[in-house]
Amino acid sequence: MAKKPAQKPAKAKSGSAKAANGKKPDRARLILRVADGDSDLLRILPFGLSLPFRGLALHSRNGRKTRLHRAVRKLYPFLQKLESAALGAEGSLIGALPLEAALKNDAAIERAIKVFEVAWQLDLIAIVGPSGQRIGSGKRTVPAGACGLSVDQAERIYVERAVRVIFAKNTGALERLPGEAMALDALPRLRILAGMNAGALGEVRVKLGHRFGAILTDQVDTDWLNALTHIKAFQMHALGNAFGPAATEILDWDPRYLLAFAQAFSAPEQIAELGLDLRLIRSPEALLAIGTWAVRDVTDKINEELNKRGRPDLRERQHETDIAVFRAMLGSDFASLVKQPAPIITAFGELLRNIRMMNPGPERSGIIEHIKTFCARYLDYMTPEALAALELSTEIEPDETAGPTIPEIVGIMNGIWGKPGLGRVFFEQHLQRKDGVMALRGLVDDYREMVLRGSIQRKQDIATIIITSTVLDRAIARYISA
């Protein structure tokens, strides 16, 4: 029986785990070789002539960049095909863009780099070194033969190009960015920062110092970053002066609080006069409420005095604020005021604004003393509901239907505090609950009714009436212990 002729061994199929020789198969569909960085003229020269010209280009910074762009021209159509295959026509960004248009589009540059990264890691793209050796994926610092630049260096060139596109309309802000901003992953956040005032961005960079890089990463969310773009240069400068190195605390602020900070203050003196007590303000609404306290531009007044003494005008606007007035008036109790909810802070701002309209004298001084007494004795017991129950009138000379003035309210508070069987317990326990607030409202209603009937005069000592009689006990009787 005749032997069958020997068959030739089958060739290893493309894409198999290993080739016949045991080596990993070559999956690359595009190879960037040394010649891919050459000019058309250099490619037609004999090897002996082309080699020195190539060497000159590879030793020049501009020459390496020029060769890189030539290599990218070969690479870009392949990236377009990969993107289209992976994302389809609807998800394609660079597919319909010629290279020249893509280089003017920051999002397209970002997409092209990301597609390249994936393809290189999957060995769909191979990069050849100067000596013809393959540069393995992940070897990001090895120079490529086509341009003499490593992958890291090449990508940075295009990332910097994308950043310049992003900040094309805000070059002042671009100049204030640190080198660490030139990173692929930072591009989405840089698009947000591109809308920020250049001076403000510079102040943020200085005040955050080495922690500035955190805002370019997911260490802070984009809501916080969007809020940051509303910050003004003078606000960040004043915050830095007040907080010192602790200004980095803003990285931990809630985005709503940061936005309120940006919206609340119109003068640096407001922030300077709050100082570290800014930490005590408990909500964005309270911060905005403090921002409504009066601010007065006194520059012209000061300049007039300076000119009388032969001195030049101030170089910057100067302001007086009610923050400073309250701080001077209340002393250590100022901290208790700024810790209050927004309605209380707003009410006190309106009250002070009205007091300022009074002529100096005993009546005005008396009201100020009553404000100091209220803050020192009772403010820490107050809630927004309790203050609303008091129906505080911020008018200095209220009509018959207006709520109690601040002196009358202090009288009511003193009366409750001094009432036998009531006192501190009512403030510490009952006033913190809904039923206690209702009792306080009832007492105020009874007082107003008696004022309207003429049974009680507004100028009478309301504290003594509450302490020594039962005429106002209806609402609070259930809380009076035997």
C-alpha cells in the first residue's frame, strides 16, 4: 500500500494565542516607523544622505515636533476608523473632522488621544524605536523613532494645544495655570475654569498652593468647581488674609456654601471683619443674609480729609460695614449672632439699619443697649420659629398694630426669665419645642391686644407686669410650676 504524501504543516492563524514559534502574535494594524516622521524629500533620498538630515531634525526641538505632526498625519485616519468602529456614527467625534479641524477642537484632541491610548494598550498600534525595536505599550518615556519624542512628551504637546484652545478667550487665566494643569484628565475641569476671571483664578492658585491640583481631579466635584468660578479676586484675597494657610478649607466647603460666599460679599472689608467667625455661619442662606447687612462706601469722605492734610487720594475704595458695627457693639456675643439662622440675621440687619436713621441720643443708646442685652442673655435660646413668635418689629417708632420693639421684647424675655415657676426651664426646654413657641406667641398676642385696648402702655415695664401679676399668664400658665 502506497504511503500518503506528507502534508505541509498548517500556518498559524492570525489572532491565535501564540504563533508556531511560541511568540505572541503581532496584532498591530498600524505601525509607526522611523520613516513616518520624514518629509517627502527625505524619503526619496538614498539612505546614506537621508540619515544625517534625519539626525539633525531629531536633535532639534522644533524638528522633533515637526516630525511628530507628520507621524500623526499617518496615525489620525486610523484613529478615526477605530472610533467609528467602537462608537458608531452617533458617538463619533473625530470621524467627520479632518486633522486640521480636529487640532482646533479641544474635545477632538482629547478624544483622539484617548482612542490612541486604548489602541496602543491593545497592541493595535505599534511604535518603533530609533533602532527599529518595538516600544511596548506602557513604556511611556522611551523615544519613538519617528519623532524622537516619548509618548508622554508627544501627548503633552497636544494636551497643551487643547488647553490653549479651551482658554483662547481667556488668555489671562491661562497664564495663571500651573504646569500640573497640562494633563489629559484635567481637560474637562479646565473647560469649567476657562470661564473664571483671570485675577480670581490667580488668587485661588496662590491661596490653595500645592493643593490647587486637587480641583483638577475628582477630589472635588464639578458642582464645587462651578461654584468656584463665581469667586471674585478680592474675595479670595481677603479670605486668604483672614484665614492664612487655612484658606485651603474652602476645598471642604459645600458647593452651595461656596456659591453663597461668592454672591454675598461686595467689599473685602466684609470678609476681613468676619475673619475666622466665617466658620461659625451654618448655612448658605445665613451667609447670604449677612451679605445683606449694610455696606457704605466712605472713600470720598476719607479722600476729602486726606486732601485737607495735603495727602493723595486712596488707591482703593474703602467701606464701612454693619458687620464691623455689630462686632464692636456685641463683642464676644457677635459669634452668637452669626451662628443664627438666616431669618434672625436678616431681622438684626434691618433693625440696625433703622437705628442708624435715628438721631443720636438717649433713645437710640437705649435701643442699642437692649440689643446687646438680648444677644447676651437670650439669643442662644432662639430658633427661627421662636423669633417669628416674638413678631419683632424692626421699626423704631411702630404704629399700634406693629409687633413689639426690641426693648419690649427684652422686657418680655426678662419677665419670663424672672417669673416664679417659669424661668430658665422654659427657655432651655419648652421654647425649643413647638408647644413652647405657641405659648410665646400667645403671650405676645395677649400683650398686643392689651396695648390696643389701652390696658397696657408700650412704655410700661413689661417685665414687672409679667413677674408680679397674672394678666399675661393665659398662654404660659401650663408651664408655671408650683
